[in-house]
Amino acid sequence: MKRNILYTTALLAFTGIVGLSMNQQTAAYVAGDTATDFRLKNIDGKLFSLADMKDAKGFIVVFTCNHCPYAIKYEQRIIDLDKKFKPQGFPVIAINPNDSAKVPDDSYDNMQKRAQEKGYTFPYLYDRSQDVAKAYGALKTPHVYLLLKEKGKLVVKYVGAIDNNYEDAAKADRHFVAEAIAEIQAGKNVTITGTRAIGCSIKWKD
């Protein structure tokens, strides 16, 4: 169930992950919550929902976009996550939540162009209404939600950043999404269930 989360310094010390200030709160999915499915327009012009991928074990849902420097830094890593984990049952589902009236680079047409140029191997969906981003509590681009199918539900297992070095993938020494999937596959509990998403703020409609 979606709820308010207070990121305390005690929690940050326990996880070893830099987080939000003590006074900052956000309504968002956290590990253990049940996520909602959605139906959004893909870059191929068709509507897509998670239920369409019946054989998937779970999903790497990434709120991202075209223009954000952080999203661009992570773009190849997002592509690599899909190439590695889709065959293992955890495909990437990318969602652009930005208001294209404020950021024309993030328009649907430009999403199509970007995906073709970069050879995206995953759905790239347009959250035009921004309802999905709001439902999930996404704040940044990129912002990752790792979901696992359990007893007919989409259970959140991890929320946050892809790894701990947005500037240089080669220098990252914690790969949060990959580590979480490895633990799930080994039948273990996910050790780090949440980190701070590093990226541009979502461009909300007025």
C-alpha cells in the first residue's frame, strides 16, 4: 500500500546509502507495496500494459526521458539492463512522464526518434497524463521500480537508482538493480530495498 515515508538519518546510516533529508517526505511505493498496472501508448503506436508480458517474472520499470543529462548518462545502462535481464524474465519498461509543453525534447515524436537512434530493445511509453508517475510516486528521471510477480500481484522489491555512480558506469561499485535481481533469483530477500533516485526532477504540468 502506498504510504508516506520519512527518510531518517538512522535509516541512511543502516543502509549506507545517501538519502533525503529528515524533513523531506514523499508519497511513493516502497518495497513490499503492491504496484498498479497501467496502459500507456508505446513508441510503436500501440497501447501497452505489464499484463501483456505474461511470461515475465517481473519488471524493471524506469521513469526516464530524452533531455535530462542524468537520463542520458544512464541511457546505455538502461539498454544493458534490458539486454541482460529480459532473457531472465525481467524486462525494462521505460516511461517518459514529462510535460512536453515544458520540454519539447520529450515529446512523443522525439521519443520515437530517440528510441530508433539508440536501438531501444524495450517499450518506451508516454505517460501523457502523468497519472502513472503520480501513482508510483516517481520524482526523478531516471527513477527505477523493480517489480516481482507474486501470487498475481506486482510486488515492489526495490526503488531508487540504478547504481551508485551516475557520472561513470565503470566507477560504480554498487549496482542496486542488478544486485536485487540476483538476490531474488537466489531465493533471498533483497538487501537494499531503496536508495535515492539521482536525476532531473519530473516536469509536471501546471
